[in-house]
Amino acid sequence: MSARPDPAAFAPAMSAAASSDAPTLDLIFVEGYRGETVIGIHPSELHETQPLIIDVTAGLPRARACDSDRIDDTIDYGVLRERLDALMLDHGVQLLEALAEQIARLLLLDFGAAWVRVRVVKPRKFHNVQAVGVQIERRRADLRCGREAQAARLRSAQVLSWIGSGLVPQAGPEGR
């Protein structure tokens, strides 16, 4: 059962595009992506996959594809779907908010979007609730510390890799 897009959901992008100082945006979307992943904070959620439904809307400032008719000049839906498939297998987070943030960063950094809206839903999480979830909006200009944040994530990933392989960094003499 697929819901029709709510026109009000696009209002922030449309109002930003309509203001004289903001560039117009071409909105590209993937609606109703369905994936299975392990995500959550409760013990019952940590051992079996559960379904997620993801909607993404990405704004590109006047996509060159409108003139060039080339897929390389826009967001390739097929490639985005493949990246979402891969993320469902290996996202490493517990909260829907953190997963939505990863998806937003993927669109902003890897696909060149200027603005994104990401909605992540757990359908039928509770017997008396249709769905629970989160929706976030991000702009490329608002990314925190850009390269510094990415370098910190890479350092953290390296430390986790060392710990996973049994190489635990030791504190120096001043840290003992």
C-alpha cells in the first residue's frame, strides 16, 4: 500500500526554490524503497532483520541532464538503489536518525545533491501503529566541518579496525 506523495512535503524545497536569492532546484526522488536490515536499540531488534521503507528527495540546482539528456549529469536512480541495498547490509548504526543521516550524506557528498530530504520508516513496528520513523532535511552547505569530520570518521574506523583485529592502542606513559 503505497501512499501518494503529499505536496506539502515538498514545500520547503519549493519555497526555497521560489525565493529570489535561492537557486532553483530540480527534485529527484526515490519513493517506497523497501529494505531489510538489523537496526534498533532493543534486544529483540538486534538479531533479526526488520523491514524499512525509505523515501529520498534530492534537489539539484538545474540538473545538467535537462539539457544534455545524459545520465552522468544527474542522479542515477539505479546506482542510488544499489547504494541503499549496500547500506542495508552494512550501516553500523542503531537509530533511524543515524541511518537517515548516512543516506543524506551519501546524496550530498557522493551524488552532488544541494538539498535532501530523507524519510526512514519502520512499518508496523507496534501492533496498533501504522508506522514509526524519522524524516530529516540537510543542505550541502550545512555539512559540519566537511573534510575534518570525514577525517575523524576515518580515524575512528581505523581504531575500530585495530581493535577488531586484536591490536588495541595502548596509552602512553603519561596516560597511565
